[in-house]
Amino acid sequence: MTYNGWRNRETWNVALWIGNDESLYRMALDYKRRYPDPSYDGLAHLLDKHVGHATPDGVRWLDSDIDQGALDEMLAELG
């Protein structure tokens, strides 16, 4: 079972916010430029530290249910 094409609601919600909020998108692009092999885990820690612990919908950036592999792929495709 999937949630809007993602493994679960948590993964979908994080991807939605990163892909559709200009400041989060720019932060992800900047993170991607700074690190040669960026991972969602690294970005999540950055977001947790500088943006707050969760998306505006309340999903924690570091939620253990998040499909990090899928978000690694999303991050690789940004820009």
C-alpha cells in the first residue's frame, strides 16, 4: 500500500514540503551543492536544527517511518 505514490504519509509529506516550499527547496538545493553525495539523513538533521523539528503539518523530519531511500532519490533529482 502506498500514499500518493510514496511508501507512507510521512515520506509523502516531507517530499511535498521540500518540493513545494521555496525556502525548504532552496535549503535542499544548497545542501546538495555543498555535499558531493547528499543524503536525506544529512538534510533532515539540517532542517531539524534550522527550521524546526517537523514540517508545518507536524511530520518530524527525523521520523523513523520515513523512507530515506526514496527521499535520497528525490534529493538527487532536485535542481
